Amino acid sequence: MDTLLHSPGTCTFLSSSQSRRPFRRRKSSIAFSATTDETLLAKSHLLSLISDQERGVKTETDPLKRSQIIKAIDALAVLGKDMVTTDSLLSATWRLLWTTEKEQLFIIKNAKFFGTETGDVLQVIDVERRLLNNVITFPPDGVFFVRSTIDIASRQRVNFRFTSAVLRGKNWEFPLPPYGQGWFETVYLDNEIRVVKDIRDDYLVVDRAPHNWKE
């Protein structure tokens, strides 16, 4: 996974002792650069496709765009197939860029009918503590979040179980019952973005939020 986080230039510089090694080693470095370039292009292409999709709201009525985005996700997943994406790099506050998940898109579209608007939609993951919070914010003071526990199932899969849910305003809080379990696979992960496919064949593209959300 570390190789995907290096810039292409870092693998082209050779020390004086390395320069005397057989040409076979240099060829390996060139291949490394090509792989990195391919990943960066695939990532850039995906981000470009979703940049004007209002977190997926516009994609719901555009089957062609949806197909293009999923194809771009699948291409990036192929490049990330050997990654370990369930280690400490997964721990972060992640901010929604795009999704196919209908429940989240419904809230994003319809919050205005409740006299508010949807702010950041977040996933807060702590691998060490085995915790996950799914969070939808309603500025300035509202928030709906679902607490879950997680278990690392494989190199890329995480199992989760909902434990509780809370709808909170400025001076009030309303608890809700937990409602299920499932799994998600992080098919690509780097220092900037994360790409996910889940148990319901929904897709999620998130970036690292500029802030850390806490209850």
C-alpha cells in the first residue's frame, strides 16, 4: 500500500551505489512509476466525475453518469486490490463526497422541508477502539449519528454492528434504537480519499475531513 502513496518522482532517484547495479533494477523503478501514475490518473478521473454530482443527488437521475462513476471506482479498486485498507490509516473523520446510498441522499435532498439543511455527512472510524460513528450534521446545532462497533474481517473488509442512534439539537437529545449490522470493503485508500463498497452494493467516496468530529 505504501507504494501508492509515494509520488512518481521519488522512485527515479538512484544513489551512486545503486547506479552500478544491473539495468534490471532500473527497469523495476520505471515500472513502479508507471503504476503510481496510473493510480493518480484513475483517482483524478473519479474525483472529476463526481465533482458536480451534489454528493450523488444528481447521479440518481442520470444512469449514464452513474455507470461512468462506478466504472471509475472499479478501475481504482483493481489498482488497490493488494492494499491493506483496514489498518490504522483507516482511522479518521471521513467526509462524504459521493454515494449511491438512498437513505443518505434522501436526507440530503429533503432536510429543507424540516426547516434546516444538510451539512457535512461523516464517517468517524477508530480502528484501535473498534468504533464507527455515521454522522449527518444540520448546521448550526443539529446532528444525527449512529454508533457502531466494528471488527476487522480481512485486508479490506470491516464488519459493523449498530449499537445506538441519537438525534440531537442545541438543547435536546432524542435516543433511537439500533437497527442492524453489515459490512463494508474499502477498495482504495490513501492519505486523501477512501472508496467503499458495502453489503448492499452501495458505493461511497469520502475524503479526510478538515476537522475531527467528536460527540
